Amino acid sequence: MKIPPKYAISSVVQKLKQYSSHELKKRYKFIDQIYEKGNMWSTGYFVSTVGLNEETIRRYIERQNIADRGKEITGEFS
């Protein structure tokens, strides 16, 4: 994603989380039952402005998946 310098990265990430959460909850009503207090996104985020290798990013995402995992929901999408 490219973000123009006139926008704060933190504001863009906040809006992405806010809007995506709202849209997903509208579409999938069970989400509020899965996550504590309906918070589906973690409070943090990862940003690289100079570039990192793909393996570093992959490890970060894998750790987030483990730390933020909610209930098993694969059956909900069938």
C-alpha cells in the first residue's frame, strides 16, 4: 500500500481497521460472538517505510495469527 505523505500512517491504519471491521460485522453477524468485546483487530500494526524482506513480514504475520486467534470459525464460511 502506498500512503501519500500528507496522511499519517497511524490514521490510515485506524480507518482501515475501523471500516473493515464494520463491513465484516455487517456481512458476518457471528463475528461479535467470536471476539471478546467484538474487537477483531489487535491494537498494534506493522509498518515498514524503508522495506523489509518477505520472510520478516511472514514471521510477523504468523506470530499475530497465533496471538490474536479467536474461536475456530472455518465452518461459518462453508
